[in-house]
Amino acid sequence: MNGEHGEVRAKSRMKGQVPVRSVLIFGGAGFIGSNWARYLLKKTDAVVHIFDNLSRDGVRHNLRELRNAAKNADRLKITIADVRELDAVRRAVSSASEIYHFAAQVAVTSSIDDPRFDFDVNVGGTVNILEAARKTGRRPFLLFTSTNKVYGHLDSYPVTFTPSRCDFAASHGIAEFQPLDFYSPYGCSKGAADQYVHDYARIFGLPTVVFRMSCIAGPSQFGNEDQGWVAHFLYSALQDRQISIYGDGRQVRDVLAVQDLVRAFDAVRLHREHAAGQVFNIGGGRRNAISLLELLHTIGKLTGTAPRHRFFPARPGDQLVYVTDYSKLQRATGWQPTMSVADIVESISVWWKDHHQLFAAEPVDISSVSAIEQIPGVAS
């Protein structure tokens, strides 16, 4: 901000006070983090602090777009560091009034290849953030994104089959009272982190919220086989690349637009008096449940050509069906999804057509991104 507001903020910093709304986003250059940061920069006057190790595809491009969205460099700060670096985490948390924790190792397959790394990032990094927040003594609002994988295989739910999908025989979706049943190192690490975040609300009084998310999709997603399957299927079809399907393709997930997800972030913050200390399942729900085979059909209708694909054996830890019951979140905040799967696929397609050159482009030079804080000992 300029003028009087900028002077007031500068004086507040000199006094060691936290600005009215200082938002720290761990993993803020990634898909979900950058969408949330963009929303904040465009819709609010919050100061946004991105904390990211820049390890994923597309993050440097996302940073450049966030710089453009901020317009005023005073509203955007970027720290290049890793959540395993406790000192860096402490410095970042010290001035935050709100914390959003999206930084994670996100692939089941990678967790199986290297469980220790998965644990260090997802559990160790989360405890670093929680401890840093606790020790400020200011009780910042903290939201953590967990996963539906904490519920395991859901073997107790009978499943029915049709030629194009499988489905729960007698359930409208999975609610928060479903027993936890961690499956795969990824499920274990995210589940453990999930429980730490929840327990820090009970034991230490931190106003934390856990979102157990189903499949999130939308613009700015650099999807691949391990993460972001909706975008990955669409990009592969648009580039006439063969898609690998693990299992028979009848697996069902509910899909939520990232645009609806960021609205949910805002909703729980606005209702934090009731939301703090709670765990919420969030996803597209029954209306946005779709199988892999059905998604191929949806993409074919959009592109005019049936996507090429082949089948492989199912991967460990993969649920046959997962559909979210988001009614608890709806009761607490009034939130509900607004975009259908077709809307989501269309929005990704529009974004890809405007940015398809990024998928073959050289990485963006981080020197073009302003307001970067380099952390000693962390490679850029």
C-alpha cells in the first residue's frame, strides 16, 4: 500500500506489532497456495507471505504471476526455504496473524519409495510450524490441508459396479466420524500431521482447522500421474499423449474446484469462532463424483477426440471409491461447491490454452521475482 497506509504499516513493523492481516502460506507457490494467495491479493488488503522451497513444477511461474497480482511489492513477501528448516519457519511465523499450511510431500508412490523423506516433510515440517506458532504466544489462526487417505481403504463399505464406475452401495459420502485407518506411508504421515494439528487446538489452545480434502482441480495446476489426475488427464489428451490408468478405470472420486476451495478457506476464517479446533471433510460431494472412465468421456466431449489410454495393475493404497460428505462444513459456514466437474475441466482447458507454452518452457529465473528473502543454507 502507498501513502498513509504504508506509513502506518511501517510504523507498526518498527514497533514489532503484527499488521491487521498478515497471511503466511507454507507451500504458497504451489497449486493450492498460489490460488489462495492470488485470491487474497485481489480480494483483500492482506499482506501475503509465501514460504516455499520451489521444488515443484510451475512454482516459479506462479511466483511471477503473484508478483503481478500484488502490484505493490509491500503486499507480497517470498521466502525460499523448506519446512524442515526450523529457524526459517520460526522467522516466518513470528509476524503472521494467519497461517495456511499446504507444504507437503504429496504422492503415495513417492512415500513408498522413500518413507523417511515423506515423514520428515509431512510430520516433521508440520510440528515445526505448530511449535513456532505456539511459541509466539499470539495464537495465530492456522489451517492445515489433510487428505481423504487418512480413512484408508474403506473396506467396510459395500461397493457396487456398473460398466463405467463403482460406487458405495449404501452411503452418500464419508463424514468426519469415519474411523481413521492410515494406509501407505503418505496416509500415515498426513494422518499423523492431521492429528498433531487437531491436538494443538485441544492441548495448547491454538485456533486450528483441518481440511481432509478429496480431489482438488483447477487453473494453475501442473498435474502429473502422482498428483492432480484431472489436470493430468486433460493435458495428456490435449497433447495427444497416452494416459496410464492404474486399475480398471471404474474408481470414483469427488472433484472440487480450487475456486470453491479458496472460498472455503475464507468461510472458515470468517467463522473461526465455531470452526477452530474442528476437522472438516471437503470435496465436491455426490454431485461431483466421477470415475476415471467417465472423466475420459467428459474430456473427449470437450476436445472432440477420445483420449488415448492403457491399463496397468492397481497401485497400493488406492481406494475404489471416495465421495465426500461435506455437510459438517456446510452447517458451520454455509459453504457448498458451485462448480460441476464439466465446469472444472473447462476452466483448466482455458488456462492450459493460455499457458501451454509453460509445459515445454525453461524454468523462470527467480531473479525476476521481487521481494525474495534468501535463507542461508537453502539452495534457490
